[in-house]
Amino acid sequence: MTHQVHNIPWTLLSSHLKYSRANQCSCGITNLHPRMQPNQGKEITFFINAFIRNIKEHSTCERKKHPAHYEPPSDDEIIIDERTAKRIAPTIRRVKTHLNWENIGRSSDVLEDRTVKLFLTKYRHTPCYKFLYFQRQGFLNLQVVATLLLYGEMETILRGCAHPDVAIEGWLDATECQCGNELGWELVYEKALTAYICLNLLYCFPETWDSASSSSSFSTGDEMKDYRDTKLYQYTVRTCTGKHKSADLVTYPHRQFFGIPDDHWGSAGVYVNNKQHWLRWSPHTSKYGFTSENPGLYGLVPLREFLSLERPAEDEISYQPFGSDAALVRGLLYQKGLPIELAWDIMDLAGYEPTRRLRIEHDPLHPENREALSKYLTYCWQIIVRCDMMAREIGMEIPWQEVVSKCLVRMLDSKGCRHEKRWYKAEWDDDGGIRSPVFS
């Protein structure tokens, strides 16, 4: 069952889409394509409005669980207590390691500052390649706030937002320089939203994941339909788990769910490192194998091949241990007669610890992964609601209409498709940027 099925009209949205293989559409991409039915634009807009209304209602409900008013903290008041500091310390240490931070520290000492100052650092535009030189501490403060969102420490966040000089709003769409390279906290909810919509939408097409479905390929004898071969799914995996330069923090929970190691992908954009694949799919790439984000190489190859595109030809997709795998290996070490402490030390040195949530890897809609999928969708929804809650606390509104609309277009639009730009129109703002798409 889809998440929030009684509040979000997933069936209405899915009724305007159909699964088409690469050889069935002019764009040559396997994806869920618009059916171009009457009232399609109105009903997609109705879905978006219902989705946003549900965010607002849940955000309001969650806010009522906390005091209606917080006294503004003093500039040096500690707002992250010992319990919270210890809880988020492993993630902050991982962030600092990624940023090549000096003196990372141990345990809760990894947090150099636990005061409200974490919320007060202002974002400033910086020259190219100078962001961390000028904004190093401010960006780390942002990572701490983003970590609090991921961990659901809303009491701490609300206390920080009560300060009159709170500067979180300025970091919403922060970029590394004028060239782009997003690293603001909008990435927190954008990635959660992308995964949430993708998996719920694909769940509405059981013929692509459930062999017991009466319309599945197994039942009809047709060519195999697989949701993992769609642009929609591959774009989601790459977007939610891919490298984001300095802002890798936002990918951590998604990498764990999808079973993607930290070093799996190359650059922020798709680069075909495997020359065998490059020769096969070169019509879809430039001379050096780069592609634009949209269309990219999504929906052109099966998932296994897609996951190996950016790996050298001799590389295998590294195995990510499941929870029971770690327990099994530990048990084998015990059977060899090793002391418990030595067995733990060996596993620590080998880095052998559970790094994925799915029992059946790379197949989140598999029936055996249903419990993990349900928890993940709930978690993604909670992230979306928490971000809205924090934004409203400081008097700002996240432009959900634009965010959700663009998310749908990125996942469902296909360059070269006969329906390209017929199922929506892009509105332009006064500065020449694209605003919220209007569906038709």
C-alpha cells in the first residue's frame, strides 16, 4: 500500500501515466509516460495541491506537540544537550572527515559549538573555489542544523529558531559560488521528496514489481517490465545517493536505504567511466562521456548496468552488508574460538558493519523489503514535514508548489519524447528563471 494513501491521491496521479519501454516511445527511454488524457493537467494540479495541503496539516499537527512559544536564547546559550550531542556525533564526525576537518575529536567533543550560534551564521556569496575558505565554520554549522533535521531533534531546532537573529533562511538555497553547486538545506527536503514520490508512484504499477499481479509480465508472458529500468527510478537513485561535493550529508540516509556505498559514483554529473558501456551508449553522451542531468543516461539500460556505468570495467558493484550478515560473520569468528573483543576489533578494522536496509538488495519494492520500505517512506515524509515546520517557525514559506511540480517534471519528462513540453508549460520569472511548471 502507498504511504498516506487516504490523504494523497496517488491513484489519481498514476492514472495519467503508463509504463513504456525504450522501444515504445520516440524518446527511446523506459519510463512512466503521460497518457495525455482529458483533464490531465487539472488532476495533476489537484494531486499537487492535495500533497502540499497534507504537508501543511502534518506540519501544524507536529508543531502543536511543542510549546507554543520559546523565550529567545542568549547568544552563548547551549541548546544541544549531552544526549543529543552524543546521538548526532557519528554523523558530524563523518561530515568533518569528508570536509578534511582538523581535530575532529572523539564522542560528543566532535561538536565544537553547541550554542545557539549554530543558527546565527549568515550566508555570504563567495568567489569560485573559495567557499570553504570564507564560509567553513558557517557551513559546518549548517551541517549540524541539517543533521538535527535528519535525526528529528525538533525541540533543539525550535529553540534555535527563537533567537531574533536566526539566519537559517539565508542558507536555504545557498550555492558554493555563482556557478551553482547547491549546498543549502533545501537539499534535505528535495532528496526526501524525490524518493518519496518515486517509490509511492511506482508502487501503483504492480505489474513492474509483483510477479503475482494479474497484469505482470510473469502472468501474461510479455517481455519483462521492471520499475528499476525506468528513468524515474534510476534518476531517483542517482540524485538521492550521488556525490554532492561538500553537501554529502543529505545523501547519507538514502545511500543506506538503496545500498549505495559512499565512493560508488564519480562526479556530481553522470560520467561513463566504463569504456565498454561508453562505446555501446555513445550516441547518448558527449565526446568524454558526460551527459546533462536531464535526460542523462536514465532509462536506457537495466539497473545493474546503470549502476556500473561510472565504474571501471573491471570493477564489481561492491557488496553492502545487511544487518543479519554482520551477525553471521561475527558468529563465524566466535566459532573459530576468537575472544569476543578480538572479533569485534577485526570487524571494526575491516569496516564490516550493516550499511543497507534492504534484505533483497537493489529492489526496494520486493515483497520481502516491505517493512524496510514502509519505514523509509515514513522517514522521508517526516523529513519533509520537519523542514516545513522549521521554515514556518522563522516566518518563511517553502515554495512547495514549485518544488513538487519541478520534481514531477524532472522524473517524468523525457527529452525527445513526443509528449515533451505538451503536458506542462514552464513559467518564467522576471529574472529569466523557470518558476513552477503549469500542467496542461
